[in-house]
Amino acid sequence: MDAGVMGQLRRREMASAISGAGRCRLSKVGAGRRPPPARVRVAVRLRPFVDGTDGTGDPPCVRGLDSCSLEIANWRNHQETLKYQFDAFYGEKSSQQDIYAGSVQPILRHLLEGQNASVLAYGPTGAGKTHTMLGSPEQPGVIPRALMDLLQLTREEGGEGRPWALSVTMSYLEIYQEKVLDLLDPASGDLVIREDCRGNILIPGLTQKPITSFAEFEQHFLPASRNRTVGATRLNQRSSRSHAVLLVKVEQRERLAPFRQREGKLYLIDLAGSEDNRRTGNKGLRLKESGAINSSLFVLGKVVDALNQGLPRVPYRDSKLTRLLQDSLGGSAHSILIANIAPERRFYLDTVSALNFAARSKEVINRPFTNESLQLRVLAPVKLSQKELLGPSEAKRARGPEEEETGSPEPLAAPASASQELSPLQKLSSMDPAVLERLLSLDRLLGSQGSQGTHGLNTPRRERMVLMKTMEEKDLEIERLKMKQKELEAKVLAQEAVDPKDKENSSPTMLRPLARRTVTVAKPLKKAVVMPLQLIQEQAASPNAEIHILKKKGRKRKLESLDASESEEKAEDCWELQISPELLAHGRQKILDLLNEGSARDLRSLQRIGQKKAQLIVGWRELHGPFSQVEDLELVEGISGKQMESFLKANILGLAASQR
């Protein structure tokens, strides 16, 4: 018998031993060993024919060769076949127990080492992924079997007398159309995926339910499973329209020093299947769901290709699914991929695609490590009496003179045991018994050396007592100053209530408000209007000396201060524009004549009158007749009084300058 046949027989014997072993006993490995890099393990499951067909009329396109390999027809050449080699292959007659015991159960022991593990069900729609993960009451799937064994294992490892205390929590979510939804709390809405400083993926706000038994798990899991989105297609009456992720977290706390903590997470993932909309007949909402599913699975394939090629950037963030699976693919988890395929020839292309993805996934390398941290145990504060805090000399001074003269008639009785000599240790009830026993042994050793050991132990007490006395003196001084301040304030209030007129003649001990700094306002800038020199000279030479354009005048400005009782006035120079009444009347008449007789071109010579406004004025004049006064211009332009005043001043000055 050649070596190839012998190797094939050995693999079959090992596979039969694994499948027939049933529930093997899980045990922890040494915590000090660091696990080597682990490759993603891939198992392929071939479901039987459905719809009452047995494959006689339509032969299957896939055939298993042994427990690890299979072959499929080559679509390019029907006389050839394509062979695939995986970690395990389960044929049509394989049971749920065979798949669980052969591929899933061995990775549960890593959770007790503080490491992560994940199980993914991949395949096209209708290939049996949900049946593999959930199963039925008669044939439970991977999820109920894994939870039953994990809870049993935590009860055994975390029992009384064991060094570790274990607790288990669960969370259940779905990724529906790129939205992360909490199935335990559907009203929470879309959740975000975050990454902490250590690279761990977490979801803030995700509900966590503590579980201690399988009954509690079913109490939370079964109602949450009904919240998952499913729909009917031509290929499957209950097709999963979302990716479902069950997260089980195992936390361990060491009961003895050094009080280590470990955390292991188990991801049980039921992926939605890729769909060909030509065969599923999806329309409307189903078509949109199918697009989101195929898009996320396409990104998943890109992530696997990037990991195999060693690219510097892996597109985890391109999809919510790959972001959540970042720890399972190329991360720190022991991963199992169960690829589900169908034997019918109509699923040939989907089967080939699933097998190619599985073949690429088994080349992905993960690097699992133990998530362990040290938690310092916080001891309860030790309350010591005054005599215990005092040393020998301080205790003697603390006693009164009467006690020193009288003295004690009898010396104090010696303690019964060495554990009573060190009074602070008697208060540490929360300390671990083993640590307390070691401290007591150290105290006995120091006591056996004579008085030298006791002086060494009493020295910190005296220093602590001196510090406490200093703090007490400071507190008393602060209280005394506060009382004195209150007395002074009460005295001032009483004097003000008796004689409010004598505030100014009060004693110098009265509190007076501090002088406040006067804040001045910045001086405004001086403004002047520049007029033509000819106009100013003619106005100055005219007999009417009151006609002038720019006039200087003084104005008083008040200085504002923070105190309302104090104010100062200061005169400053400013410039003000003034127009004589004769010039104003003459200018108004010129503007009125121009409004009634001028053309649109003439009106444009006025200040602030453009082409559009000139046409409006001409049209209004033709419709309503001539203007009776300049203020009628407001009916055409709709300007306010202040704007009309500035309009008149600007145009009057311009007309006067042009006339002269």
C-alpha cells in the first residue's frame, strides 16, 4: 500500500474519531505560553437536495473525495473537474453534531485563555447558512451548542475554590443596509462602530445581557431572533436580509494576587447570502436589500485579497461588515469559516464563487494573543485610634498631669497572640487571607528581634501624627479668622442700620469699597466735507455772512465710569454740516424743476439717481402729473426721511457748485 493511500486512511480515521467523540472535555492550556500565529480554518458543508428531489434526474455538480477535499465540474471543460483542499469537508449526510464537534468546539478553549474566537457562515442564498448556525429544536445548530458548552465550562472553571471568577454576557445585532441595529433593543437606532486605543473593535450603546444558564440565554436570544429582518424570494421563503452577529463575552477575574483580568470574545456570525437578482426576482425593497448585501460581501472579498497580497492598506472601513470583522480576518481571533454550498447545477456559479472565496480565506493569517490586564485591589482605609497614632512620647504628653501623678496601678496586659500586637493589620478585613498571613508572619519575626522592630514600626506613626496636628492647627486658625470676619461684618451692618448718615465718619475698621478705575470712551474721529474753493470764497464775500457750509462747534462729552455717582464732562471740537435756509430753498426748487421738466438723461445728473430710477420718475410723472414737492419722490423710490435729507443735501451742494 503506497504512502498516499496510507495518508488518506489516517485522515479518515482522524475525522471519524473527531465526529464520533461527541462532546469532548475542554481544558485550559498554560497561561504562560504565547500562541503562535493561527491561520483561518475553513470547513465546507454540502447540503442535501431540497424540494423533494434526490438528484436522480439532475446529478450534483459537487462531489466529496474525502474528509478534507472535494471536486466540482469544470464549466470550461466538462470532461475535467476542479479539486479543492480544505481543513474539513462535510457531505450531505453530515449532522449538526459532526460540524460542531469537528470544527467549532475545539476553539472554545481559547476563550478561557483571554483570546478571541469567531465562527462565520458563508455561502449563497439558500445554501443552509442559517440552518448551520441556528438549526432547529430537533437539530440544534452551532450557536445553541456553543453556548451550552461555554456556560457549562464557565460554571466548572469559576466554581468555589477555583482561582478565577468568570462571568458571561451576550449581545445580538444585525447589519441591515449598512446600519448596525441592536436586536436586543430595536428602538436604539443605528449604532456606530469604534476602535479603542488598543485596536479593539467596540460598539458604544450596544446592549449587553448577563447570562448564567442556557435558559437565560434562550430568554434573551429567541425574542431577539424574531427582530431580525427576513423576506421571501423565489429561492428561499425565509431569506435573511441582513448579517446577524452574536457576541458572547467571557470575563475572568483572578481571586488571588496579582488579581489579573482576562477577556475573551466569541463572534458567531450568520452572513446573508449573495444573490443573483435574475433568479431571485427581487424588486423594490428586496432589490435594495440585495444590493447592500452583495456590496458588503464584495468588500469582504477585497479584504481577503488585500490580506493575502500583503497590501499596505486593507479596506476594512469600506463596509460596516468588514469593520466589524476586522478582528476575525487578519486580527487577533481564532477564526473558523464554514462555507455552505448547494449540490444543484443551477447553483453552479454560486458554488464556484463560494469555493474560490473559501480557498482564498484559508490563506489569511491571524495573530491571536491573550487580553490580560492587572487590576490593583483597592484596600479599605484603615481607621486608627488616637492612642495608636501616638508614639510613646506623644502618648505621654497627651495624658493629663493628673494621670501622670496618679499613674496606672497595673501595667497593660500583653496581647494574647502576635496578630493582636499590630493593630493596623486587624483592620484589614478585606485583605486576602494569604497576604494577611504573610504580613502577620513578618510582624512575628520583627517582634522576636526585641524593641528595635517596634521602633521601626512606630516611626511612621509619629510622622503622620505630627502632620495631622499641623493640619488641625491650620484648620483652627482658618475657623478663627472666619469667625472674626463674620463679627466685623455684623458690626458694620449694625452701625449702618442705627445711623446711616454717619457712614463717612465711621471707624477706620469698617470695610470700604475699593476705588474703581475710570474708563474713558475713545474720541470719535473728526469728519469734514470738502467743498469747491470757488463756492467757499463767494460765500465768504457775500453780504449775508450767515451762509456757510461747514461750521466748527464745541460739544461736551461725558466720561463714563464704573461708579454711577462719579462723572466728568469734557468739551471737544467737532465739525457739523449746516446749510443756510435760502440755499436750501433755492436747491429744492431747482430739484423740483428738474423732476418736472427734465428728461431721463437730465435726471441721471442728480446724485443717487441711476438709469432705472430715472425711467421710473419719468413714467410716474406721465401717469400722475408733475411733482408738487420734492418729498413726493418717496412715492416713486420708496426711500425714508433720513435718506431723503441726505439726498437733498448732496444734490443742493452739487447744484450750487455747478451754478456758481
